[in-house]
Amino acid sequence: MTKTEILNGISSMSAALLLTWLVEGIITLLMTRRKKYFMFNVWVNMLTNPVLNFLGIFVAYRLGGQTAWVIFSAIGEVIVLFAEAWLYDALDRFTDDTLKSKLWYLRLSAVTNALSFAAGMVMNKFL
């Protein structure tokens, strides 16, 4: 892997994280009306987004490009959906302010991740 490819990967990962924060942050605020959950979203995505994108770039590089990346990303997003729902619940319990049920966190994660994934696919198509 060349230095240029590594820099391109870092740029792509940074853009993906920023887009995720934008899309998921807005949706989280609309669904919860609470800044706390917006901040949870920022923290949760700081953990999950770079890992998923790094692994996606690795898979694309090793297994043959765009198609492998899209398939891996779709499967990875499903795994991340459950991980993020669990993290939302854990953070809420940590702050002693359990507002929502586990199913509600799963729903929040599903909606935000679906819209973020779609925005990422659109961005990837045009860039």
C-alpha cells in the first residue's frame, strides 16, 4: 500500500465520520429532542465508525474493490446497529437516566444507521 493510498483512506474515513456525525446527529436530535443523546451519538460513532470504515477499506483492498466494500459495509452496519443500541443503553444506565427501552435504542440505531449508510453510499457514488 502506497503513502497516497493510505492518505486517501484516512481522508475517506474522516469524511465518513463527519458525514455520520451530521446525519445521525440531526436524526438523533429530531427523534429524542435531547442534547444528551446527541452527545451519546457522537461518542458511540467515535468508537464504531472508524473501526467499520478501516475494516471496510482493508476488505476492499484485500478482496477486490468496491463490490466487496459495499457487501462488507452492509453486513458491518447490521452488527454496528446492535452494538450502538447496546452502547446507548449502557451510557443511559451510566448516567442514571434511563429514558428509553432497549427496543427504542435499537430503533434509534436502525433509523440513524440506515440514513447514514444511504448518505455514505450517495457520497461514495459522487466522489
